[in-house]
Amino acid sequence: MRLQPQIIVAHDRSELAETAANIFTRTAKDCVMQTNFITVAISGGSTPRDMHKLLGQEPYRSEIPWNKTHIFWVDERCVSVDDPASNFGLAKKDFLERIPIPLEQIHPMPGERAPEEGAKDYQEEMQKVFQTKKEEDFPIFDLIFLGMGKDGHTASLFPGAKFSHAPGRWVIAVKGGDPNVYRITLTYEVLNRARRVYFLVTGKEKAPTVKTVLETMDARLPTQKIQPVKGELIWLLDKEAASWLSKEMIRDAS
């Protein structure tokens, strides 16, 4: 049985970014109060970048407990950090260089390594931070932000990809997307163990896919396979992205 997600609709991209930044702030404060730290995995793409830019500004820069925050990536293209396609490179410019976070708590995927080596190295990095005891244990992120492509992919898990399912693997190497390059990505097994998963989606060009993902049971797109085992699943959309949805499925971001 598929998990019924919560759907929140913002008026526009600006309101969506502000709502997401507030969610980041509130969740970070709650987690630090409960466990003394927070683990977050972020995505690339234009919609998450709107939130990232806010995080490097006030009031978020001062309100978020950055000294207790560990930042990971959902996926990364196998390119150099200074390549315009690098998720980490863009995040550095957008907010990482502007926030008071210890460098050792920023965990970029090694995009400049060979894909399989990079995936292996990143899993080892995660094992150190999450301090998993047994091989069958998986990391549990406090918060994950995902995007969605027009084809229904999320992270770098593409429709028809051969290696999207990888039991026991936390991080895998894949090839595809635009640009069609090798990538490193977290697996469904990791994404679905998070405590809170937020999809950030904007634009009328994605409205048909949003409707398919949320209202069609048998489409079997990668995005539909994000079904947290115990966590919350929330879709944060702007009005354009939500424009094809049934009215009873949505509510205002306020």
C-alpha cells in the first residue's frame, strides 16, 4: 500500500523557497534539541537552489544551528567542482561559503573520482558519520530534500535505469540524465529510511508529471518509489506545478 503524502502548495517559487527554508530551520532546531545534531541530504537543480540561497542569508544564517548540522548530497554528477553542473560547486556559491558550519561537517560526494570508486568512498564516509554497527544497518537521515525531473526521475534514479535497485548498497554509480554523464546517487533503500522527505517542485512544465506521480497508481516512475518506511513524505509545490492536481488533494502553504 502506497503512503499517502502530504501536499502543500505555495503561491510561487519565492514562497516555496521561503517555506522550505523555514522547514529546514525548524527541523534543525528540533533535531538538535532532541539528539544534539541533524543530518540533512540536499539536491541540486534550480528549485532547491532558491532555498539554498536563502539559507546563506539572514535570518536563516543565524537561526540554524550550523555547528550541529551535517550536510550530505542526494546525488552528484561526476564532474569537477568548478564545473557548472556540479551540485556541490553550486551549493558552495549559493550558501556554504556564507554559513558558519565546520568544514568537516560538509560531506560532498566525490564527483571527481571514478564513479564506482566515488560511490564506495561516499558510503564509507557515511558509515563513519552515522556510525553504523552492522553491515545490514542503513543510515537514517533526519531530513532529505528531493527534486523531480519532467520524466519522473529523482536524485539520479532515472526511469529504466538498470542499477536503481541495489539491495545493501547506500550509494551507487549510474549514467544518464541531462547532461548524460556518470553520476553518484543515494539508493531508494537510503532515501526511504529518512525521517522526513520533502519534494520541492516548481513550474507548469512539471504539472502533468506531478499529477501522474500523485494520482496514478501504476505509473511506476522513480519518484513514486520514494515511500518512507516510517518517515513523513511531503510534496511542496508552487501553484503551477500543482495546477493539474485534484483540488481535494492540496492545501495552501500557509
